[in-house]
Amino acid sequence: MSVFYKEIRRWWGQAIVITLAVMVSGCAARPYKMTNFFTSKAINDLREKRVAVIPFKNLSPIPEATDMLTDEFNLQLGKLGKFRLIERISIQELFKEQDLDPERIDEATAVKIGKMLGANAIILGTVTTYYPYKYKEKKEAEEKEKKELERARIEAAGAPKTVVIIEQQPEKQPVFVPPGQQKDKEKGWEKDKDKEKEKDKEKDKDKDKDKKKEETEVKKDEGNPWVALAIVGGIILTAGILVFALSPKPTAEIGISVRMVNVETGEQLWQAKETFKGNDPRIQALVDPQDRDRLVKDVEFLSQTLCREFALTIEK
């Protein structure tokens, strides 16, 4: 088989394997199942009892993340029909009256708030991650622009000169060798050189044979331009698939940590923590196929999916 045809098989074979791997990984994903949570048996005692969801803490760079995720989690928890939820307006009014800051509320303070609201249990949460679609990419572009401007400013001001220090090496002292020993060494060197020359000649002959063989095979296909085009096409296709499959895709991303505490006993009844990325095939398998693109671009739809999965863990 000629060199050209071997290359065609190799490049197109790689392209087909990579394409199939990307398609299988995207289509055969199973729906994501939350495992990073625990539920106490004592939570069953709260059925039909009053529960308050207080404003979440916000560790993300987006200020509006707190209200969005607190409201969404309150909604998804209400859909379970397991508890009687205290109205969000009542909670917001209490926070204003007491001048409470969600960012500074610990578990002990939350229990006191629950008692003031007449709740049997209180839910605390923290927004750990909140990135709308292409938010990271925009920030990276802004940071890159700032660095380039700073570099240009430094160059305009004049870069500091670099001083190179060259260390002087000590001179080598001549070594005296007796005349008899010098001749013996020269003879040994000459023999070694002759052996090396013979080996080099044999290697050159083998190289010439391989080169002539390759030239003969190449000449057979030089007249066919489609062969070269096929090879180039295989290389471009393989590179394109690798770039598409391995490069990070812009996507919405949300992460929260939520827990429920019994107001009377202070016992922690339930806790869950997870981060969802809209382009994760396992997360996309949780919604209908026509809605999967929304998970990537619509951060509110992603938050709805995330909070729904969180709330469902309470029943497990």
C-alpha cells in the first residue's frame, strides 16, 4: 500500500473515531442524579408545619443572584406540598424592621428569626456560583484588555535595562603525556574512527534504500490530486473536531448550598450542595430536548432546574 493511501486511512480513521465519540458522549448521557445531600428522618415530623426560607447569602459577583435563587427555591419547595411556607413578604419586612443583613446571619441568628416568624423550621442557603451565559468570557476579555493597556503603558514609559554579567571561566592547564603513550592512543583512536566510518556507511546505505522505496511509492500517486486533497481534508476535519470537542463552551453556571434547621431543637434536618452547568449532558438530560439550549443561555431556566432537583431530595 502506498504512503499516500496509508495517510488517508490514518487521518480519516481518526476523524471518524473522534466524531463518533463526541456524538455518543452527547447523546447517551443519563439524567443527573443528586447524591451530595442528606435527609434526617425527623424531617417527617414537619409535614404540614410552617417553614421559612430566609434570603440566601451571596458569594457570587452578581448581586441579583440572592433574590432570584431564594425566590426560585421557595417556589420549588412549595410545589412539593409538604410544608406550609411563610410568605416572602413577611420575611422581607422582618429583615427591614430588624435591620438584618443576609450576609451576616449565622445558624443561631437564623433560629431566632424563625421563632420571630413563628416557623417550625428555617431554611438557610448560600449562592456559591452564579455565572450568566458568556459572563466568564466577557470578564476574561476585559482582564486581557486591561493587561494589554498596562503593558503598553509600561513600554511607553520605558522598560528597565537588563544588566548581563558574564562570568570568566578559568583557563585549563595543559596535561603532559609521554611520547610512547601518545602514539598508542593515536593508533587506538584511528581504529575506532575506521569502525565508526564503516557503521555510518551501512546506515547511509539503509537510508538510501528506504528513501528510494518511498520516492517510488510517492511517484505512483503524484499524478492524482484527489489523494492530497483527501489527506488535507482528513487533517482539517480531525483538527476541527478536536477543537470543538475539547475547547470550553460558554454556558450559564449556578451553584448553591442549602440546609434546613429545626427552630425548636436546632437540629439540622436536611442539607444539599451542588453546581449545575448548562452544557453538561447529564444536566441537559433532565429537561426536554427542545429546552436544552435554554439551560446553556438562560440562567433563570437553569436556576429553576437546579432548585427543582434540590427540593426533590427532601422527599428521598
